[in-house]
Amino acid sequence: MTPVPLAEAAGLRMRYREWGAQRKDAGTPIVLLHGAGSSSVTWMDLGRRLGTQRHSIAPDLPGHGQSAPLPHATSISIDGYRDLVGWLCATVGLARALLVGHSMGGAIALSAALAWPEKVAGLAMVASGARLPVSERTLVAIRDHFPTLPDLMALTCYSPETPRAVAERWARVTMQAPRETVLADFEACARFDLRARLPELRVPMLGIAAADDLMVPAKVVRELGGRVIEYERAGHNLQHEHPEALARDLLGFAAQLD
């Protein structure tokens, strides 16, 4: 599947992947938001499954995958990404959608749900929370050892019980941005904290946690409150480890929103 080009917004060209376009009248559509340094590639297995029942799209955020970069990496912020996702949804005609965010994508989705509750039918936080802990070791690895990042991801972003071939294959293709953008993403995550605003949330929310997640531990997902599903034998990139189960849970959640 080839990402679909969009008209330019503020001098930017964003691209997105699409599944289930023939199902636009089948209920609440789904927007999948990737994590720091990643792209829509991370959703390919899951998107194909969601597309059997729902119209689903997954954008490449600016500077990721096949989307044009922002003019300066210093302009990267969670709220800035949120606004561009809002523009994208308006451009493609999604007046209201279920936002599914992985890690940094969850931060973007939560920010959007707080800003535009009438446009967010529901919120699914996948290995994400109202804060995103980022260790100094992670920032140093990005700054000083960027070429080895896929190897580090294969070791830290997957459960020890996940076959190494699966972890290494995904780790090689998941990082889809240059070092400057990846570093700015993780710095934006380190600044992110919306815990004080959680009482303002007015949309249904589902938390998806992973028992072996070293990046965003299950306790951080549980801080969101409400319903949380915790996957065993899963790490931070659980969409690669358990796409079938995750699709089932997300489609079940979407059915409750129609």
C-alpha cells in the first residue's frame, strides 16, 4: 500500500496510509498515531486487520517516513503535532474519529481529546500515558550512538519472550526519522505531562499496557484511570508482538463508540 499524498498545509506535505477505504460508512473511523522517531510503517500489521472492519488511516508526522520535515526541529512539540493531525483529519474529511496513539502518539491523541472533545469519539492509549518518562541514557544514545539505535530498540522495546527475529526485523524498519528529529521527539516527550488535566477529559478512553514495557511501564498507563488492558509477554512495541489481539480489542472499543 502506497501512502496517499495530501495538499500542502503551511508549506508542509503530509502522507498517510489507509486501510478499509470502502468501509467509510461502517462506523467510527480510526486514526493511528505513531511514536517518537517512527512512522506509519509501525502500524502496517495492525492497520490491515483494522481495515477489515473500519476505515483507518495512519499519518507520517512531519519529518517522519515520507512526510516533509518541519522547518526547524526546535519547533517540534506535542501540541504542534496535534494541530497538524487535526488539519489532516479535516483535510481527508474525518469529522470525528477514534484516536489510537502509541507512546508519543498517545500524548498527541490525549492533547487532541482535551482540545477538541467534540471531534474525538474515543481515545486508545497504547503503551502511553499522561506523562512519558524519558531517561537521560536514552537521550545520550540518540545523540551519541544513533546508528546503533535499532539494535538498542530490539533489546529494550520487546518482551524477552518475543522471538528475536521478530524484534530485530521490526527494529530495523521502525526508526523512520533523522537523528535531529528523533532527539527532538524524545525531548518533547520528556517535557510532556498532562496528569493535572486528566479530570477535564470528556471522551471514552481505553489504556493498553504491556507487562514487559521498559519505556512506558504499565503503572504509567494505569495512571490514566479507567479501563486498562495489560498484555502479557509484550514490550513497548506490542503492536508488532500481538497485532491480532490488539486489533480485536481496538475494534471492540470502536464498536462501543458508534
